[in-house]
Amino acid sequence: MKLEELFSEYQSGRRDFTGIDLSEIDLSKAYLAEIDFTEANLSEADLSEANLHQANLSGANLSEADLSKAKLNRANLSRANLDEADLGGIDSFEANFSDANLSDADFSKANLSGANLTRADLSDADLSKVNLSDAVLSQADLSDAILSKANLSNANLSGADFSDADLDDAILIQANLSGIDLKEASLNGTQF
């Protein structure tokens, strides 16, 4: 599907684009709120500064995609592949990233307040200066992740793997720390 056709159909009211192949497409700054990209191929796509509020991206392939500064509030990205994606500065209040592959992703300075990251793979991800307050990261893999200066206050971290993670100067006040693995984690200046 060509870009013009996608925008035309979206503007005429179509929201279901399940399984569509839009790899390497430029959707930067596009307004696509409530769109359904379930199981779509958006690998290497440019979605920077796009408005994807309440979009359904469950099971979508977003590997190496640029989502920097995108609006993903209440979006569904469960089971999505975001391996090596750029999510720096995104606004994803209450988004669902459960069971998603977010390994090696860049989330620096993102807002993930209230997000669901249950069982998500965040290994080697950059979560420095990220707002994860009230987020759910139970059973998530954060091994080797960078969480320096991240705000994890009131977050549910039960059963999460933080082995070899950088939690320097992170805020974990009133977080649920039951069953978490902090083996070899760096905790300089971390606030519990």
C-alpha cells in the first residue's frame, strides 16, 4: 500500500490495517490515532513524532523502527517486536507492552508512566531518565539494561530480572521489589 492510499483510507474512516506491510515507510508526524496495525510489518519505518494514541500494534514488527517522540498513550503493543527500535522521548502513558521484545531499544527520556511491561524483554535496553512510575514490570527481563536516573517509584517490579543492570541514581521508592534479581546490578545512589 502506498502512503497516499493509507492516508486516504484512514481519513475516510478505515482503521483496520491488520497484517499490512509498511516496512521502511515514512509516517513521521502522521496522525493515526486508534489505527489497527495488528501483526503489521513496520520494520525500519519512520514513525517519529507520529500520533498513535490508542493504536493497536499488538504483534507488529517494529524492529529498528524510529518511534522517537511518538505519542503512544494507551496504545497496545503487546507481543510486538521492537528490537533495536528508537523510542527516545515517547509519550506512552498506560500503554501495553506486555510480552513485547524491547531488547536493545532506546527509551531514553521516555514517559512510560502506568505502562504495562509484564514479561517484556528489555534486556540491553536504554531506559535512562525514563519515567516508569506506577508501571508494571513484573517478570520483565531488564538484564544489562541502563536505568540510570530512571523513576520507578510505585512500580510493580515483582519477579523482574535486573541482573547486571545499571540502576545508578534510580528512584525505587515504594516500588514492589518482591522476588527481583539484582545480581551484579549497579546501585550507586539508588533511592529505595
